Amino acid sequence: MDFPSSLPPSLFTTGPLGLSDVPDVSFMCSWRDALTLPESLPQGSENTAPHVAKGLLWEPDTPGPLPLLPPGPDPWDPGVTAQDLLFRGGYQFRRQPQAVLDVSEQLSRFLWDHGDIAFAPLGKLMLENFKLEGARSRSKKKTVVSVKRLLQDLGGHQPWGCPWAYLSHRQRRFSILGGPILSTSVASLLGELLHEELALRWEQLLLDDAFTGGALAWVPGRTPGSGQLVYPAGGALDRLYFQKVNLTPGSEPRVLGGPGHIRLRGPVRQVVTRTVQGEALLAVRSDYHCALWKVSKQGQPAPLQVLQVEKGATGISLSPHLPGELAICSRSGAICLWTPQDGLQQIYKDPETLVFRDPSPWRWADFTAHPRVLTVGDRTGVKMVDTQGPQGCGLLLFRGGAEASCQKGERVLLTQYLGECGPECLHPTLHLICTQFSLYLVDERLPLVPLLKWNHDLPSAPLLARLLPPPRTGLPRPLLLAGQGGELQLLHIAGEGASTPRLAGPPQSLPSRSDSLSAFAPLEPKSQWRLQERLTAPAIGLAAAIPPSANTPVLSLFQLSAAGDVFHQGLHLQADPGPDSPAPTASWTPQATASCSRWLKALLEVPPAPPVWAAPTFSHRRLLGCFEPQKAESKAPEGLRTAMAKGRLLQLRDLGLLPTEERAPAPEPGPEDELSERLEAAWEGQAAAWWERRRGSSLGPGKQPKRHKRRTQLSNTFSSLSGRLDLSDAASPPPSPERTLPAARPQPPVTPPSQESTQELWARAVPSERQQTLRDYMAELPLQGDAPGGASVPSSQTSSVRATPSRQRAAVRSGSQPHCKKPRMGF
């Protein structure tokens, strides 16, 4: 904490700010009347401020906030994340990791999801090459494409390497026609715009300043402890709800009836309420509209004015001096003031930032202790502007620089006026300024040099702040500070009247919505992830109220998430805890767990948000054709539930299917299986005997054999003869593992017949004009006993003979047989 050693003496100037003959001294600040600064106390003197407890502690009633209202019926879409925008790959040579936006993937997604927007302008350019009718074109021009057939083909196309994808001739013709245009025009037109949008989305992920100031407000009612919460809800946050709540010390808030709501034309970004001269006013900011309501004592809102902001509104604030006066900030750098008497008037405009150049268009305005002086802020600093003076006059109240000992890259995130009229209020010239690192208290009478600086150490940007009245006479005022991620801190600021503002006691961290996860029952992974995602939604609203209490002061804290959920946290003050006293620990009560169970049950009944992008399905028009789908109700889910309820296995009758009869095993091949019997005989070398048996059984007694075709006779002869040649004395090759012979079947010794007897057997079925040809061919075969010296033919030659006739003749010529004349086969 940094405090000035002594305050400056009484100095003042006259006239508008910045237009005085007196030299512009930074600590000189005045309007038309004299402004006297209080004299500083001498060093070492006792402070005349009332005694402040140094150990103030707010003890929470539960370990975490509880849901106050049931979840809305609309699903919540959390939006894009950092994983959706960043490039998944990385450069190995980078020393420091750097975030790289994946523009190519986002461009392909955009072309696929929003093809009508991307390619609609190109359709007009290519209209002469398209035929919009569905009939066949008789034109000889091959560059004309039928749109109807092309859309049918594209409807069944599957991207990203699907094995069922195909390209028709129409798609090829379309790609040839549109290739030069689609590859250049679309990329050049959409690439720059898409990159700009991705950069904006990435900045919003780092800091989303749309909800600066908060979208939750507490409007007090006619009786102490009663009031209503004003907050947005719905899938698009475009409905403004008014929920009446009664606060009772020592118990949970009681919700009175159902909420009333007003449908707006855009999402609600900020809700501000203030009571001035007995009138409760409510101001609401949207992206391009601002509205003002007057709330009656019965809690009914009455609209006063609706304003449209063309460039987009960034902030609104209500005047604490005049009822109905509203300050509006625009992204263009303009500050406007609206009053019921004078209407809308522009009081300041500067598109450039105050201190140094910053690309952020965020602007903020608030009121000061003087009704005609406003503060204008941006990311670089805060300036006081006189609405009655010339354009451009004013003095800097805060500068992001060495005067405030700011860090490198420190930016202003929120500025708020803390002065209010009351007997126990802070000095009316104090302003709160929050950055991503620190919290500053600045006095209008002492510009540029903060009276108080404190590093808040919040992990997210502090965009919400609420200053509450003192819970009891003589106690400091609580200041709530909330980060964008839902973190909460509670500070106590003391310093009424002429005393210097200071922190009373150490800051206290309060439970966040993510700490309430332990109050819910364990769920299956998908529902558990959905619950965690809902509890960790960004915080967009903060409100608090201190109901009247005779004993211990009670603080009712309300939080609003981006999903539209309102949570409540009760705290009671424990004053002057001793140093040796144990820290209090809160626990979940049965009422709290029951409330969480009801809220969780209603949450799981809400349908999840549909995915932004889904893979296309296959086109069934080509698969089904003219067949109509059968509309039969499936009994599978009902049968599965019945089987699970009874604790038995799922059977076919549970699915509505009849049990199929078991088929008898196939019979083993018997004597009637001609093919198996023939193969077995050929493998054993008894093909000739099988053939004779087959012919004898088929002909029968007294029948003559028919004359078959010559080609069939010769093919059968050679196939049987090749099986006959396998029975040589040489060892046969081992059988393949796919075909294993039965080991238990004994092989009887086979005596091969002579060559002449074999020729005579085969000559019976061969016509007479071909018998000599067959004899000449068989004379060339190296059968047993034909080799010189009585030696048997090697196994290699035997296998080659069995394989092909060409290899057989080659094996014969390689032996010692004399070269014979090539036999004429006759076919």
C-alpha cells in the first residue's frame, strides 16, 4: 500500500478545467467555487478516525454458493474455446511457445457451414454457365451444368477421405468451371475478413469486456429486506427478468412467485440501478441499444427512454445527483449525456486514447462529486471533463505510467465513482480504478497520484465491483471485487470525512461457484462434465444486500453466470476474532444438498445445445431408390429395460424376434459326393479305377457308351493320367498346411501297372483315329522302368510332369533320353 506522506495545502483555481491563467499544475483541480483540501496531520500524531476492527471476518454459511433459481429451459452454448482457434501443430525450432491461429481450418469450416454466404455472390458471376431447370439440356455447349443434378450429387458427397465418397462427371465439370474463381476470389475476399474475426475472437477469449460493470442489479423494495433481482436470461440473454426476493436474517432468501420478464431486441450486457431523491431508476445496456426504466414502489418498471447507438455502446452510468440523467459511451469515442429535460447531447468525442496508443475501442464514463463534471476512461487512463466548458478541456485523473507505479502492459479495466451522500459515507471525491494487476483509490483533489494501491492477485480480469453500506455503525464499508472467472474478494475500506482512505484488515477470498461441486451427487462422466462446465461459466453479474439484523450482521451475495444461472451465498460477520481462535469451517446442510439435487435434476432435463458443426450424413436417395422405408417400431429399448429390471440376460424374444431353429451340421462327404470321391482317388493314384467304376455304374448292363466331344475326352484323359503319374517310387512333396491328410488312414501298397496295359485301358474310350497319337505321347513319358539302367525318375521331374506338359518335356530332355520327334497332338 502506497500513501502520500502529506496532502498538499489548500489550492484552487477558477473557471473551467484546463482553461485557467494559473499554470497547469496536476494537483490543482477546481470548478467555479473554491475547493479546500484538508490539512494533513503532523507526523506521529494519532489518527482521529473512529476505531476500526483489524480482524473483520465474514464467515460463509456454506462451503460454496447455492443455486437460487432453477435453470432456464434454453440450452447454453459456451462458445468457442482456445483449442478451437489455435493451430494444433507447432514449430520445433521456437524457443518460446506462441499462439498461432488456424486460419485454414476455420476457412474450410466456414465454407462448409455457410456455403450460401460464401458462394452466393459467385453464383451471379457464373450464372451463364448454369442451367436452373431440371430437364436435360440439349445444348451442345459442354460448359453448362445442371444445378438440380449437381445439388443431388453434392448432397451425397462425403468429405475428408470417406471410402464411400465419389465424384460424378457433373462435379468434375463444376470444379473445372469454378476452379479459377473459387481458388482465388473466395480466399481473397473471405480470408482477410476471417482472419480479422479470429483475432477478435481471440481477444475476447483473453478479455471479454462486453459485461463490464455487471448485468445483475438489486432494486430495494418498500420494506427493509425486500426487493427484486434484475438480470438477463435465455439462450441469447435477450429477456430481462424481474424476480422478487425477501431477505430474512439467519435463513435462505425466499423467492416470491414467478419472475416477470421483458423481451428485448438484443443481449443484455449491463444493468445499473440507483435511487435518487426517492425514485428508483433502472438502466440497461445492450450492444446497440440503451434503455431507461422507472421502478415504482410496487416494483413495476415503466419505460422512460430507449436510445440507439449505431457504433455500439460500451458503458452506461446513472447520475447520483439528478434523477433520470444517464451517461452513455460509444465505441467511436463519443460520450453522450441524456436528461429528461434536454434529451441527448454529446459532451465529448475523441477516437484516440488519452495517454498512449491502444487499439481497444472500449470507453467508460461516470459521474463525480460535481454534477457537471464527468470522468472519461479508456485503457490508458481516466480524464475529468467539464460538460459546460469547451470541447477538449479537462485534466487527467489517472495515467497508466510512473505516477501510479504501473507495471508494463497494465491497462485500465474498470472505473467507478464511490462517493455517495450519507452520514457514514466515504469522501465524495473518491474513485475506484481497477487494472488486471492492481486496485487504485484516486481523489479528484489529488490527480495522477493514487491515495491507495493494492495488488489484488486475481487470476482473471476484475470487471465487477460493488461498494456496500457499513453493516453497523462504526464499521468500515465492504467492497466486493469479482473476476471474470468467478473469483471473489472482499475488502473493507475505512476513512470517513477528512481521514485518509485505507484498508481495514486483510482482504478475504470468498468461495466461488466451482466450490459448490462437492454438494452435488456423483454423476456419470458426460453429465459430470456438463455440470462442471455450468458451474465454471464466466461471471457476468454481481449484487449484494445487507438486510437489517438486530444481532450479527448478515451479507447476502448474488452471482450471475453467463449461462443465466443465479447463485446465492450467505455470510455473517464475525468481529474481532482472536489470534488463537480456530478458523471456522462451513459444511453442507441437508437443505442445501436437497436444493442442489433439485437444481441438478432440472438441469439434466434441459436438452444440450446442438453442435455448431456436424459431419454430413450419407444420401439415401441412391441407396433406397424407389423403396419406401418401413416404419416399424423397434422393441429393443423396451425389451432392454425389462431385462435389466429383472436382472436377466437379454433374449431374442425381448427384442421382438422369433428364435431361429438350430441347423443340423452338414453331413460329411459320402459316396454320393462325386467331386470329393474323384479328388480322393486322384490323390491316391487310383483315378483310372475310379473312372472305370463310374462309367460302369452310370452305363449299367446292356448300355453302350455315348460318343462325347473329343476335347472333353482328351482333357479327362490327361487329368487322370497326371494323377496316375504321381505314384512313382520317388518321395512325394509334403502336403500343404491347408490340406492335411488323415493320419489314421493306412495307405495300402500300390503296384503300378505296365505301360502297355495302361495304354490299352485308356484306348477303350479314345476314338480309333486318336489312339496312335495317344500311344506316341505316352511313349515319351518317363514312367517307372523306362529310365536307362533301371533307375527311377527323380522326384523333381515327377513333380514337373504333374505340373505342366511343357515343364515335363523340359525335364525329359534334360535327362539321358534321346531327342525324339515332337509328337503331333492333333488339337
